[in-house]
Amino acid sequence: MSTPSAPVALAAGDAMPAASVGPITRTDIVRYAGAGGDFNPIHHDEPFAVSLGLPGVFAMGMLQGGALAQRLAAWVGPEHVRTFNLRFTGQVWPGDVLAIEGTVSGVADGIAQLTLTATRQTGDVVLKATASATAAPADS
């Protein structure tokens, strides 16, 4: 998908081109920790995570948030994203594959309202997001 430089035509019901991310690896998690400065041991230290009652290490929410934001920016163009709000609803474990999806819920006054999700291969939604983006008229 090429990144648009002009606003794209968006109408209610339009779908963002679907994508998948993963499988998420421990290396992905550690690299993201380094890039983002999140060195909480629950994300990289297996014995520590298990000592807390977790099945193991898991990805920080912003890793999948970044993947979702990247797809959104590729769809509408980064300079056209007006708002982006995330809500973490589940954990992402090593080996998970995420489906990244989004739809236009409405358009008014040249601004599209978007609903986005990241879903594990199990069907569990791990991230819900809303966004708005500048949109060209759907008939242009």
C-alpha cells in the first residue's frame, strides 16, 4: 500500500485494507523495549513474569498500538491523521499473530471517524482504537 499525500476519499462503511502482524517474537518485544525505553521486566524476564503468576513475558501495549497506527497512517496518510486514541483490552504473547482492521464509522465536514482493532489469532481483541482523519469527498 502506498502512503497517500492528499486526503483520500472515505465514506461510512469503508474498510482499511486488512493486514496481519507477527508472529510476535521475544526479539520484537525486546527491540521495542529498547526503542521505547520500557524496561519493565514483565516484558523481557521470563522467570520474573512467571513469579508474578503470568504465563510468561508479553508485549507492551504500545507495540501493537504502533502497528495499528502505522497501518492507519499508510491508509490515510500520516499528515491527515487528526486524532488517535487507544484502549488496551488484552495481552499479546510471543507467537501471537495480530489482525489489524479498521472501518469508517462516519464522515462529516471533511473529517472521517474511524474505528480500529487489533485481534489475536484466538479472536481476542487486544486493542481498540478510535481515530479521525481528514477525508476527501467520497465522490471525488
